[in-house]
Amino acid sequence: MLDVMIKGATVVDGTGAAGAVGDVGISDGRITAVGALDGGAAHVIDADGLVVAPGFVDAHTHYDAQLFWDPLASPSNEHGVTTVLGGNCGFTLAPLKADDADYIRRMMAKVEGMPLPALEQGLPWSWSSFGEYLDALDGNLGVNAGFLVGHSALRRYVMGAEGTGNVASPEQVADMVRLLHEALDAGGLGFSSSQSTTHSDGNNDPVPSFFADRAEMLALCEAVADHPGTWLEFIITGCQGYFSDEEIDLMTQMSVRAQRPLNWNVLTHASSAMDRTRHQLGASDAAARAGGRIVALSMPSIGGLKMSFATYCALYLLPNWGDVLYLDHDEKKAKLADPAVRRWLDEQAHSSQGAFQFISEWSNMQIGDTYAPENAGLTGRTVGEIAAERGVDPFDALCDIVVADDLRTALWPLSSDDIDLAWEQRAELWRDQRVLVGGSDAGAHLDRMCGARYPTEMLAEAVRRRGLLSLEECVSLMTDTPARLFGLKDRGRVAEGYWADLVVFDPDTVASQPIVERADLPGGCERLYAGAVGVEHVLVNGTEIISDGQPTGATPGTLLRSGHHTQTVLP
């Protein structure tokens, strides 16, 4: 007798093949049969009218901390995600020296938007080595989870405070390489790093990995080559706009030296900037010619980004805006009331190129929560509408609202690229072998975004509403494609012998719920949250973690370790 049978579903197997009505049989956590099945099962899921597909693989998360207080990885679990990959951008919680725990917590709070009280109260901080960190998670996971080894943690462990602002000595590089070998032997999935100017620590200094020279970068990548089932992840300043020739060469050599694929975060597309998109993807072509492989991550959803002048967000990353926004509260507020400062900020914002260019379209900024009596009734309206009504410049209208609210106004930039042409171009990019759907940042930037909802958003928008992708193609892009790129053994397909990581959903209703605020983090901290619509069942290793749309609380997830749960994918 089977443990579980999913009965009468349309089976979309993840390969892109046409779906067909059938049953899925599960025993001992694995899929044992697919088709018209006879016989009984201890538990039968009636899936008539529903789709059964492989669970979604989220390639770029930061669940490194959250899984300690929330092993279910919410809300990713509600959106059908069964495997999360963390340790990205060079930011991990191990290896760790006890004296550096406060530095690492404050760095993660700043660079990844994890509330400091949650980090202080929600984790045991009981590990030193990377292997000990993995062991602390193992056995209490609602989803499958694996982690890259972060460069900034390696650098801080070896160099201490000298890791900020200094080039490593050959001896220090050798120590980092040794630590990386140890971490990969323990199950780390590969190596991640950041050399982006957008990443700063709790002291507002560039993160430690930013100061690594080329020799250090390549030495660490060469170490990865010795370990099966590993890969590289990287972010550099050019990811946000245009890669320089030097950046393309560095990424190419990282992949070549490691003999592993490298994925970078994140390709932002605008219909008016196709030349930029082509240039960025040219890095993949350069790597292929040299014997490497570079893949760009691309998010399939737009919008859903919350901002505020009061707290660190993408506004702080506009050119030179930090000169004002990092001032203390009262001085910052006074500057924002100054017409001359406003003109300067507006000019600086409009000089931005790349990922943050859209922010300076002030007319498209939607007002969220407000606090001052004079701002009553503005929630839900755009700055453009308010400015036209008042007869003022849009940026002046925005600053007037924000200053009146003591800088607390919630702001939601709306994309001006929510047009048919842009969506058609995005669909072509998703099909490109140089692009991978992903980049949710789930588990990070908790007060600013909820990227975890992208699977149901993609199914609802790209498949049902716009018809840009077939259901089968969309499912494949979020399951088998990432599973094959990262060498995940026996995951990513509905096929006999594969682990029963499955999602059962209604194709006619599947979508994300609206984003709301929830104060459910340790320390009473808030986060943005979006549940799912139409996701009826989610199984991890054959056990339901979502049943009838509700979390079960089960923790059947596997801690994915390189070489054991993954296999090598060459460039």
C-alpha cells in the first residue's frame, strides 16, 4: 500500500512536457508511480481539477537566520516552494568567532534588512564552524534548505576588523581557503561573494568581501573546484547597471577557475533599455567562450517594494543620497524641507542608471500609510495625482508629505513598465539559457518586500492573465531548470524515484494574496507578508507541509549538503 496517493490531478512533471491527467503514488518520501494507479494508500489527496507539479526551487534566499525561529520558511511554503537555497551575496552566519557575533548581526541587519532584535533573540548563536551551523539547522526544517559559504564571514573570521578596508596577505588568503575547504567538506553548497557598492555593514562601511583583490577571489574559487556538487554566486557593482570589461573578466575567471556555474543577482529589465539587458547578458557569452558559465537571475514579478525616508531602503542607494539620508533624524528632516537640498537630491536621483533608475519617477510613487492629519486621505493615491492637484512639482509634493509625517510615510513605487511590450520581453528573457528565474531575497529585507510570493505571481500573471507562457513551461522554469543548474539530486520533477517534493494548485485561481504587515518576528518585529491563493497542498519528501491551504507544522525538510544531495554541474 502507498503512503500517499494524489488522485486525478493534471500532472505537470517539470520537464516542459504536456500535462496529463493521472495519479501520483508516494512511499518512503519518494515518488514510486505516476499514471493511472490501482490499489490503496494510507492517505489519498483528491486533486480532481487541480495540477500537481514539482515543488518550486527558490534559488536566491536569505533564510539563513529565519529558519531558526520559523523552520517552515513562511511565506515561501504557502507559495509552493519546497527547496530554498541560502547563503547568497557573501552573507552567512558562519564561520563565526564569538567576539564577532555582534558585528555579523549588525551587518545582516543593515545589508539584508533582518531586524536586529529578531537576530539577537531568535537564534542560539552556538556555533563556530560552518559545519556546526548546518548541524544546528539539521533535523528541524519544514522545507529542504542548503547554504553557500559567504565570503564576508570567511574574511571576518580570518582578518577580524582588518577585513574592512584592507587587502589580505597571502597567509590570510591561505587561511580563508582552508576554512572554505572545511565548510564545503561539511556540506556548504559553494561560495558566494559581494563586491557591490550597494552592500554596507552596520557601521556603514563596505562589507568585508568588497576589499578582496583578484588574487583572493580566484584562490577561493579554485578551492570550490575540489568539491563535488558546488557552484558560485556573486554580486558586483555592475550588476545594478552595466558591467565593466574588468567585471566580466573577473566573473568569467571565477567560473573557469572553479569549473562551476556562476549566477549573479539580479538582472533588472526595462523595455526602454534593451541595450543594457543585451550588454549584461553578454557576460554569459564571454564566459562561454572561455570555458565558463555565467547565469543571470531575474525576478518574474514587479512592484511590491516598500520604502521610507526614515529607515534604510533603496532610496539610500540613489547617487549621493546617503549624504542626506544618513544624517540624524532631525537634521535629515530639516534638509528635506530645504528647497535647495530638494533640487540637488532630485538631480542626483535622475542621474541614476540601472536597477534603481525607476525610483526617481516620483509621479509613480504610491502613498501607503500616513500619520499626520494633513496627510489624511492620501493613502492609495500617487504622488503625481497629488502634485497635479496641488500645482507643485512631484518631488516637492513627495517631500512635503514625508516631512509632515516626520519621515514615517510608507511609499510604494509603481513600475511604469507594467506594459505588454515589457512583459513580452521578460518572457523571452526567462526562456533564455543565460537567465534563471529567481532572486526573491526571501528571508531578507523583511520590512521592505515580500519576494517569496513570486511563484504564484508568475503563474497568475505570465500564464493565466497574459498567456505569455504555457503552464508547463512556467512550471519548468521554477522547478527542473534550477534543479538541473544546481545539480539537486532527484528533485525538480514528478518522476518515479524522485523525492516527493510536490505542489498541488488550482490553475484557475492560483495567485498571491495582497502584501500585509505582520508583527510575528522575535522581539515583536514586523515584516511584510503575503499568503497564497489556490495552493491546496504542498509536500516535502512525501509529507504535507500545506494541507487544504493551511500549514501543517510538519518539518520533513532535508538539510542539503554538497556532494551528498547535489552533483557536479560543469560549465
